[in-house]
Amino acid sequence: MSNTFEEALALLEQSVERLETGDLKLEEALSVFEKGVAASRSCNKWLEETRKRVQVLTTDEGGEFRLDFLDADADADE
């Protein structure tokens, strides 16, 4: 996994740009594609880890504030 989400995203964007040019030889295109797939997976891992950490401040019926996980309902259903 890349050191940061931003690094993984930049690598993914670079891979897409290089592939879109259509100027790569087959082996080079395959290598760029593989790096792009790895960067995409890295981005997905970063996003999943971040999603788990995100909390949303909500108000209950009594007007009190509480912290709930962003996907508390979805996680409870699983």
C-alpha cells in the first residue's frame, strides 16, 4: 500500500494518463496497467480504513449530541 492516499491516487492518475495516450508498447502498457490496478486497490484500502474511522456528530431526540459511526446502520445489518 502506498504511504498516503494522495500518493496512491497520483500514481493511479498517472497510469490512466499514460494508458490513454495509446503510445505504449504492449509490455509497457501491461506494466503501467498493473501499477494502476495496485494503486486503485491501495486507494480502496485507504478509503475503507478512513470510512471506519469517520464519525458523525448527531443530535438525539432529547437535543443531546452523540457520536455515531458514519455507517452504524449498515454495519449493524451485516
